[in-house]
Amino acid sequence: MATQNQNQQQQKKNKEDFSLKVTTPNINAGRVISGDRLPTAFDLVEKMQFLFARVVKAKRLCACQPCNPYVKVNLGSFTGTTRCLEKTTTPEWNHVFAFSRERIQVPVLEVVVWNKKCCDPDELLGSVGFTISDVPMRVPPDSPLAPQWYKLEDQKRVKLDVELMLSVWMGTQADEAFPEAWHSDATETCGENIAHTRSKVYISPRLWYLRVNVIQAQDLLLKLKSGNNSDIFIQGVVGNLALRSRFRKSNANPMWNEDLMFVVEEPFDDCLLLTLEQGSYSKHERVGSCVVPLKNVQQRTDATPPASVWYNLHMPKENKGEEKVKFSSKLNMRISLDGGYHVLDEATHYTSDLRPSSRNLCKPSIGVLELGILNAVGLSPMKKDNRTDAFCVAKYGPKWVRTRTVVDSLSPKWNEQYTWEVYDPCTVITISVFDNGNLSAAKSGGGKKPEEALDKRIGKVRIRLSTLESDKIYTHSYPLINLQTQGAKKMGEIQLAVRFSCPSMLNVLQTYAQPLLPRMHYTSPLSRFQLDSLRNQAAVITTLRFRRAEPPLSKEIVEYMVDMGANVWSMRRGKAQFYRIAGLLSFLVSAAKQFHEIHSWKSTVTTVVSYFMFVFIIFLPKMILPSAFSFLFMVGIWRYRTSGDNLKKRYDRLRAVAGRVVEVMADLATQGERVQSLLSWRDPRATVLFVIFCFVAVIVTCFVPFRILMLVWLSYVLRPPRFRSFDIPAVPQNFLRRMPAKSDSML
């Protein structure tokens, strides 16, 4: 019995740990001097001081012959080393070292120059020391400290002719040298692995949809095939992606009228290769081909179809020395780069960008989002030696940011701040925490190469901007949840500071009446199959682009940030969607119970009052609408006092098979939750607009007869087609689609 009680208490404790916690970090945000906010660029993070040392170059190292110099910067037990330059007398390193002030335990910083020997011990070329208390303080926007030449000393403190150019100063994480510096908490990291510990900003490529409308072919010279099993199809190849059209029976003039959709990136250096293949699905031969450079493809921003063009097909090479020969076969196609779409690389209910691909269609920004990544506590060990090398990745729009890696710490402190421009408030920023796998792979010295190491996921946080009040600082500690084979597990907590600033509230409110996606998504909608395929293509292109960066963002990071594979069947997700629908329908059960209590005269006063209310409605039906809107208005005002609830559930076990049942359930639950959120004050701007609408509706429905309202509504619904806009959804539909739902917190 005691064991059962302990288990229940432990389960209750674990459930409470998943809640969102309000924190009070030591930051300058919100503090005012003479009515103005402090003019600090890093006002959403705690101030951290570092001792910086920039080693630039040296001269007159060796009098007779070139040497292999490198520099060590020593501060107590912390030692940073530059790369070794071979056979030179005038080396240039231009390397920055950063030592956290809270870890400084000695009064002197020592910079030592060594000459690397192949067989003998390394030779000391000289050293110079700096007293920590005499190091100057530098705070941006002050200009960087100018490096100086310092004469080195030998072991007996005798001045040498050797000189070293360097600069030493005390600064904060706002210093320009901070992202490129070697940090003292990475003492075991050296060589090429230092790049994997630095903070970086990445910009994802601007993506376009390439539409290839294959119409027909003419005068094909087909291969002779025995039997009637020969088919013909078209294969399109862009980069490393190949798509195929439907199969047609072999004939000289086949017709398809089919779209092949690709995702391509600017500046359109690739070419589109189109080939006609004859045979079966597994075995086929090339009949002809043509190459279309993407730079020559027409760009369009609306639904106007491009002109169809006949392309000459080329014979395949029969022999190696034989050139391609033109013949009379042609292929009729419409090819266009569609810039009126937004290339979706995330699910629409937690996307971070909704702008079209074409810059000409993009609207000005409406505000600024600032994110301070403070620290994490209680992280689970991710490596066999019970250590974690944690770093964060945040994504909003095309801008991805990566914090520095804090090596071997279960409570890392980053205190880094980043800024994004906001173009739509109904968007979501994603922050994830990973364990750096490149460092462990390098230290193992085994067969694993750094590029093959996996960055293990620790947890993810999503924040919807529309739930943030303007110019308010939100400081919370968010639980990091990771799905494992045994279920959902809390991996720790991350502390964030978020601020959404908008100079014009009118511009923000106008977006609620506009469609969520660009116009072409409604005038020329893409099928669900096309969207899934194109989303996978976009993720692959982004992964390849980030793989060429230094340090690279790995494939597993990109897939986790954009939730690739989230549309597959999951027992855990299916149960969660069922409970969401059950929660929406719970008000019907409550209404039935309430009516049963009225019917059974459980409370005489309640039953009598309810009876007279029903009689009032029967004899005065015109008061139905004013009463309903008055009720909604009062509920909206009342719930303002109780708004701001914590995040609700996190769900257990993940199993992936394939299916669409969960998506249908999710769509149904999302639509119902959006209706509920109209009065929940989760999106305060939207609720204000809806409450104002209810107040106006109360006045209108009180003074305008019900018959007139029904007549106006019926006349509007049955208006002639020429007065309707079929392309763009109606304002109420746009408004409802922007409402938040619990889909934001789904794992």
C-alpha cells in the first residue's frame, strides 16, 4: 500500500514538472531610466563577462631558419592553443580566446609562443604576461581594442627581440569577437572541432516551386518492343531529384497533360533534364531528352498560365564518341517558376513564415521578435560518460541561429540574444536543444568521422507570436520533452526571454482579415500529395545548403526542427487527437446533465428561472441573437481575468507506420479549438476584435428586426456569382484560421 502511494505521488510530481514556470532572471529588460528603456542590445539575457585575448601575428621568431610556431594562452588550469603554422618566421593566427570571468582564479594571463619539433620537445620562443586587474573594459558600441606589439621574455624574464601582436580586454557576450572565440569551457576541444562549438547564424535558401506541365509528345521514334507491355513515360530530373509522369501505352504521339512539381533554390544554377523513357517501371530505355536551364524559365506571380513551348528532343548516345543528334521528335510543355506560392517546409499550423517566394509580392514587416536564450537546468546525460555537450537551435522564417556549445555541463548557460523581423503575427518560433555529437566522435578516435556523428535531440519548444502581448517581456522556464521508446520523457528545462514589438497595432490587426497563405494557394491550390512531396524536397535542399556551412547543421537537426515525418500514423498521437475531440464535445454532455437537473427539479429556483427564460425566448424570438451575443461578450470580458493558462498535456509513445486518420482527427479538433480560442484570450488581439464584434452585434440585433437580418443574410449568401470572390476566402474564415489551437503543443 505504501509503495502504491509512493508511485502515485511520483506520478503526480512528474505531471507537475511538465508545466510552464514563470521565472525572474537578472536581465535589464523592463528597467527604465527617465522613462526610457536601457539602450542595451543584449537586454533579454543575463550579462556575462569574459576575458578576451586576440593573438594576431608575430615577427622575428627565428633568426636563422623558419620554424613551426604556435601560441598557448594560459589562465590557471585553462589553456587555449592556436593552430601550428609550418616553416615560417612571420606567422599570422588572428585567433580569439574567451575565458569566463567567473572561472578566473589566478591574477595573471600568460601568452606563450612555442616552436613545434618533430622528435624533440617543443622549443619555448618567449612569453608575455598580463595582470587581470589592469585589463581594460570594453562595451559595445565602443570600437574594438587595437592590437599592439609586445616584446616576449624568456624563462629568466629577459626581454627578447621577438615580438607578438595581440590585444587583451574584458567584455561581454555582446562583443563582436564572442561568436568566433575559443571558449574556456571547451578546454578538451581543439583543432577543427572548435568550429563545432561556435555560435552561428544561418540563412536558408529562397525556394521556388518549379512547375513542369507536360502536355504531349509528337513524332517519337520508338524502340521496337515485343508484345504489348511496352509503356512510355517522362522523367524530370533537377539536381538529385527525379520525378516521373504517368505511364502511357507506347505510341508516336502520347498525351499526358500532367504537372511535375519541383522545389528549386535561387540563384537557379541548375538545369531541368527531361527524358522520354520506354519500357516498364523497372526496366526502360531512353527515347529522347532535352535540357532546360532554369535561368531561362519564365517566372510568374499569379495564376496566368505560361505559354506552351515545343522543345526539340535529342537522340541518346549509341556510342561513346558519337554526339547527340537532333531529330524531328518534339515535346510540348509549359514550364514556369511559380513565385506566388509560399514554399512550405513546415506544417501550416506552426509555420514561421508565410511570405511568397517572389520578393515583389512581399509586404513590409510589422514588428520585431527578440529571443534571449538564457540557460538550461537538469539536462539528462546524453553520452556514455554521463556528460552532455548542449547547444540550441532556433528557427523563425529563413533565419536559423545556433548558440555556442557548452561542453560537459548539465546546466549550461548560453545567454545569447537574437532578433527576427516579423511579417505575420500568426506564426511560430521553434527552439530546440541538441547534444553535440561531433565532439564525442572526434574524441573517440575511432572509425566515426565528425560529419557522420549524430546530434542527439534533447527537446523542443514552440511559441506562437499571436499569444504574446506587444512590448511585454515573457520569461519562462519551458520543459524539454523527448519521445523515446518507453514514452515521453522530460529531459530538463530551458529558460527563455521573449519580446514581440510592433510599432503599429493597426498593421497587426489588419493581418487577421487577410488570408493566411499567399493568393496562389487559393487560385491554383496544390493537392495534399503534392504538398507532402514538395515539403520533403524543401527539407532536403535546406539540409544540403546547411551541410556546406561551417559549422554545418546536420540532417537530423533540420528534420527535427521542421518535423519531418509528423504526418505518419502514431498510436500516441491518435489517442491525443481523440481526447482533443472528446474535450470539444464535453460541453454537449454538460448541457445534457444541466437539462437533466432542470428537468428533475434538483434546484427549484434554477428550474423556475429556466422555465421563464424558455417562455421569454418563445414569445420574443428576436431577442435570441442579442442574448447570444451578450452572453459571448460577457464571457469574453470575464475570461480576461483568468487568461494565460499554462501549457496542458504532453503525450506518450511514438510509433510510426503510415496513415491519414490522425490528420483528419487533428483537423477536426483544431477547427473546434479555434472556435473556443475566440474567447480564451490566448490571442489577446483576436479576442479583443471578437468581443468588439459581439458588442456591436448586440446593438445591431436589438434595433434591427430579426426578419430584416435574415433577409440581408440570405440576400448576401445568394448574391450573383459576379459579385463573389471565389479566389480568396472570406474575412470570417481568414480570421478563424489564424486562431491558435492545441496543435502547437503536439509532439
